[in-house]
Amino acid sequence: MLLQCLGFAACQPGEFFKSFEKEDSVWGSANWDHTPRKLSWCYKKLDPASGNTYDTFFFIVDLHAITLPYETQQLSKATRETAAIYLACGVDTSKASVFVQSHVRAHAELMWLLSSATPVGWLNKMIQFKEKSRKAGDENVGVALLTYPVLMASDILLYQSDFVPVGEDQKQHLELTRELAERVNYLFGGRKWKKLGGRGGTIFKVPEPLIPPEGARVMSLTDGRSKMSKSDSSDHSRINLLDPKDVIANKIKRCKTDSASGLEFDNPERPECNNLLTIYQLMSGRTKEEVAQECQDMNWGVFKSILTDALIDHLHPIQVRYEEIMSDSAYLDRLLAEGATKAADIADATLNNVYQAMGFLRR
């Protein structure tokens, strides 16, 4: 798959300018390799039973997917498959909208406007860009890899988000988003905007991070100190949501462990042990304390068996639902079209404010 993540934004229903000023909204991303649990955590934050009701928007970030070399014939196919995956993971379309990032043009337009206010030095500090460009070489790295944090900022700021559920590795990009929002507000907001006929005040909300208590960063099966990622050249480094049972069993059987006795969390000398216990905790739904007690005296052979079963049991209903969705292309296309229309109404309003505050002649 070319697409690894899905972003989502949520805002209070009703007149969105008013609700954006007074109510919370949430934007976040979900990693492909541990999506089910991360989505369930995000939904818990958005649960109407807790007193929060939101219009929620999930989107497949196909514009982000082209920052590295890719197969053009696979992009649209991967986009549809990724949308189906997230629907299969439990996104309720009666409460949320799902769309494709490139279908709402405000994402790319706002990125360009934000780029004009983004110092190059901020982007040069991004750790992920440094790592990927060093591996690929300058001649093989496009400008998009350097500037995609600005697109990520656009994804967030378009929906006037208050909170962003992120993994530990994305905190730096969120900090850039916060700094960029503050910079644009200072350069173009307030009285300057009001003199141009705008409402004045801040153009963007400055979002805060929300980091889930467990599983914020699931690590590679082959190296407990590296993030689990679809960009890793080895498929054995990760569990894909559509992996068959035998593939899951083989990956867990071959995953890196250590020679110490017993199993334990939070030992810096045993990163693989901590990672595999965390995955089991996420898949089983148990607390950290329950898993620690259950597994403390296990050997690796026994533990790998129960971890394999937990992964298979957790992913099976998702895989079944995925096949159902993919077999009905009209259903999927309709959901994506409806989601894009609803998202564009909100995104375009924010974009028009930015154009006005920056002094553009509007037709």
C-alpha cells in the first residue's frame, strides 16, 4: 500500500464559524499498522455519551503518499483500498464523513499559502526529512518530502482543530503546525484582517496534542528501537491489517526477541520485549498491569503463540468487513463523494478567510 495514514477532523455541528469559536474540535492521524486500537481511542474521546457531539471527518491522505517514489497505476487503487480499510475498522458513516484528501482542493491551496509564511529553517529541522533524505540521497528526494509538514499543517488548520491525537514521532510536526498558526495569526490576523473587511481576531486556532496512554508508537518487529512503518523495506517488520493468518503467525514466529528470562515492560535494555507486550496489550484489550502479571513468567514460545492468536482474532472481523466493502464499489464511491462535499463546505470557509486576510483580490 502507498497510503499509510488517515487524518480526521471533527467540529461541533451547526453554524461552523460560531462553533469553531466556542467549541472544541479534534484532528488526528491513525497509523496503518495499529489502526484499530488507535481509532477506538479517538472515538472514545468523541463519544456522544461523554457529552461531546461532533461532526467528524476522516480522510485518506493521497497527497502525502506521493512524497516518495510510487507507482502511478497503484495510487487510485491504494486510495480505495485504504478507505475500505478504515471503514472496516469501524468508522461509522452515520456519525462521520470519509473522503479523499485530493478531492478537497482547499488542502493543497492552503498549503501553498502557508508555505509563503514558513521559514525554510523550520523545515530543515524536521527529523524525518533528515533521515529519509540521508537514506535516499539528495538527487532522489523531491521538494515535497521537505514541505509535507506544511501540508500536514494545512490538513489540521483547515478544520480549526483544538486537539490533535498524535504518536510520539509526530510531535515535532505538530509543533511546527502550532508555530505556523501563531505566525500567520500574527502576520495577517487581528486588526490587519479587520481593515480588509474580515472579522478580525485569530485566523487559525492553535491546536494542542493528545497522545494516547498506550500504543502511541508501535515499534518494528525486527528492531524494537525503530518505528513500525510501511516504508520499511522488510515486510517482516510489521503486521499489515490484511495479512493472512499464516503470514501473521510466521512474522511473529520470526520477530526479534532476546535471551533474558521472563517478560517485562519498560526495560530500556529489552525494547523488543516491551514492544511485543504492548502489541499484545492493544490487541487483547487488557490493561498494562494485567498483561504484566499474565506474562511475567512466560517464555518466548508460549508468548508468541498467544500474541499470534490475539492478532488473528482482532484482525479477522476487519478483514471480513473489508472484503464486503470492496465488493460494492458504488457504495464506497458514494460515501467518499458525500464526505468530500461536506468537508469542502468547512474547508472552503477557512480558506476564503485566509485569502481575505492575506489581501488577495477575490472574484
